[in-house]
Amino acid sequence: MLGGNVFGWTADRATSFAVLDCFAAGGGTLIDTADYYAAWVPGNRGGESERMIGEWLKSSGRRDRMVIATKVGLLEGPAGNGLTAARIIEAAEDSLRRLQTDVIDIYFAHKDDAETPLEESLAAFDTLIRQGKVRAIGASNFTAERTREALELAEANGLPRFEMIEPNYNLVVRQVYEGALQQLALAEGLKAVPFYGLGGGYLTGKYRRMEDIAGSPRETWLRPYLEGEGPAVLAVMDEIAAETRRSLPDIALAWVREKPGVLAPIASATSVEQMEALLAGMEFRLTDEQIALLDKAVSR
């Protein structure tokens, strides 16, 4: 699943279009974005990624061949923020306009909103589905407990259920998905599309020392990898890379793909070369022994 978080941030319009062209030419169909992308960039207001994807969809004529997922809940608008009914309805209209489409294939709640009753949020999603503006809904950054609560509410009240989950999950960050959330996903048939499959770039092997990230936009989220169990994981990945002659990204994403409940990992590309490399690694599979070695690289 192609991550759109870099569009409008580290990938400009020309680069974004080239990456999307390459992805589509290679048979890719799943694209993940959010209304919040890339609001954190100075001068941006949010919606930049959606807008670029929308312009590409229109110019390429590929809308009917793509599955577009976007999110609501982090970007503030006139109706406020979070997952209130008013904000969900308002944000959906904005996303549809930026994406230049009449339907969102998968609409994710970007983050749990403890201040808004889940039933109110689900009812708003239900309105959008009934209007034909959303096909299915998902939960991103939800705990197992809150996901289960939402599923039970949906069942009891005839509301749409979450069909997909989007947790932070990779070779270093295990605890978010493994355990209760994974068990719930398997029991309820939820499909997981984990983000940060490459650890924000750490699992590419490019950032191995503090000097490699000092002063960069990635420093905030890569520091925990470097200071934690990241180096131990890279050591095992390096051994497998030497044995298989495959890249570290190939290994990292192959490991995620093998995990129960995972539909596809999300990965981003900031160049055609990176996109081509990701596509080339889609069919790579690890042996059971290699998976076991990687599983043991992180203490539990």
C-alpha cells in the first residue's frame, strides 16, 4: 500500500506524479493518505497530499483502478477537530473535493477521540456510506479495547463496522499490533494495513548513527530506534541481506507481510528509484528460519 504522507512534504508535485505513475505501472492499486498530510510542513495547511493525488487521478485517468484510503480526525476545520459528526461530514466533503472523486473507498478515523461518543462517529460514517460518498471505514491508531467497543456498538445499533485497522507495526515496534489488537483482528476478520513498515526510514539501514539524523526532519521519530532495539534488529537484517542478497527494505516489508491479519504494509517512496525497488521486493518471501531470527531480534 503506497503511503502518501510524503506528497507535499519531501516529494514535490513532479516527483509525486512520477512515483504514482511508477506505482500504477507496476500493478499497485492501494493508496493511503489523510487530510492531515502534510500540515506539519511550514507554509502548509493540510490536504496537500490529497490534492496531489487528486490531480494525478484526474490527469492519469486511473481513478477506477485505484483504491483510495484517506483519514479524518487530526486536521482542524470550521466544525472543529476530532471525530464529531459535524467534523467528519465536513472533512469528508473537503477530502472528496481535493481528491477529485465522488467516493472515498476506505475512510479511516485517524486517531481515537475520547471526547466524542463512538456511536456519534459511527453514525456520521453511516450517513456518508448511505449517501454513497464512502464505501468502507477503518480505524487508525485505535487500541484493541476501543476497536472492540466500536464493533460492538455497530452490531448493536445497525451501524457500519470498522473493516480495516491501521496500526504502527514493524520489526522494531511490535507491541502496538501484536497481542490484543492482532487477536481481535483475526477473530473479527479485520484487515491490517500497518504504517511505518520501514520504521520511518530506519529499517532501510540508511540511518545508523545519531550523526545521520541530527537536525533532519526525521530526528524526532528515529531517535527511539537508534537508542532502543533498532541496532540489534539491523544486525540480524544485515545477516539475512548478505545471505539472500536482498535489500533491507525487502526484508522489513516481507516480515510484515507474513504476519497474521496483515493485508499489506504501507510504505512511502520519494523517488522513482525507491518506488521501483519497493515494487521489485513485493514477491520476496522470507524462510521460516529467517522469520524466527527476526522475531527474536526484539526482546519481549
